[in-house]
Amino acid sequence: MEYRKFNRGSAPEYPRGERFPDRLELLEGGAQSDLSWLRNTERGAIVFVMSAGCEACDLNAAAGLMAERPELDYLLLAEAGDEEYSGLAEELAAYPCRIARCEISALSARIPIKVIPFMIVLDREGLVIGSGLFNTAAHAAALARPLLRIGEADDGGAMAESG
């Protein structure tokens, strides 16, 4: 998938209020992966979709948000070869992030993702509360803002004071 090819006009969003699938075929013709843990997180989760072959996909943008908000759960769905996948796992070892190999074409056939790098923001029950393209940590944080506001409300503002 080429980033620029799909980045014409406004970027589509994942439908808000829709539940993220608890099982998903990440590789064409492969077994379905269990993602049900995304429906039962303490503070919500963020799913990043990236490709090692994408010039616009900057792992530092995702890692920046993870470093800033380590209390959230993260999933990186990465289209990558063996060597790139090992490198991603090594780079993200210090962060609260699960990684799964995917094929963007398999994902886009099953869920409404047509552009990358893309992130999906889920509440604690796996409902989509935000989504969009991201290419900096600040942009990722802006997309995650609805989830962060929920956490602040639950903590009575404690998160805002500690950040």
C-alpha cells in the first residue's frame, strides 16, 4: 500500500461508536487473531496500523504517545517482513504495546482502514471513540484526546495533575 495513493482529499474515519472486532484475520488466508482483550482494558486502548514500507509511517510518533501515556494499552498492527518485525519488537519492548504482524490489504478488506499510518482510539469496552491519520506524537495525542478526557474524568482530574 502506498501512503500517497490513498491520501487524496480527507482521510476516512473509523465509524465512532462501532465495536472493534474481537477476532480479525490479520494475514490473507491466515487464522483469525484474538483481539478480545481490547474490549476489557482498564483505561482504553489505541490501535496503530503501520507498514515498514511506508515513508509516512514513523514509529517515533506512536512511541511518543506511548511514552507520554503509559497507562493506556496499545496494539501495533504492522505490515513488515521478518527482519523489520523483529526490529519493531525490539524498539517497542520498553513500551506497553502488543505487536501483531498484518497485511494492510487483509485489514482493509475487513475493517474500514484505507490509509496509513492510521490509529484507532477505543474506550474500555472496545468502542471506537476516535480515529485518523497520524504522523507526529502531538498529532497522535490530539486524536487520543477523547480517551484521555475519559481517564481524567474517572480519576477526578488526577491524570491532568500528574501529566
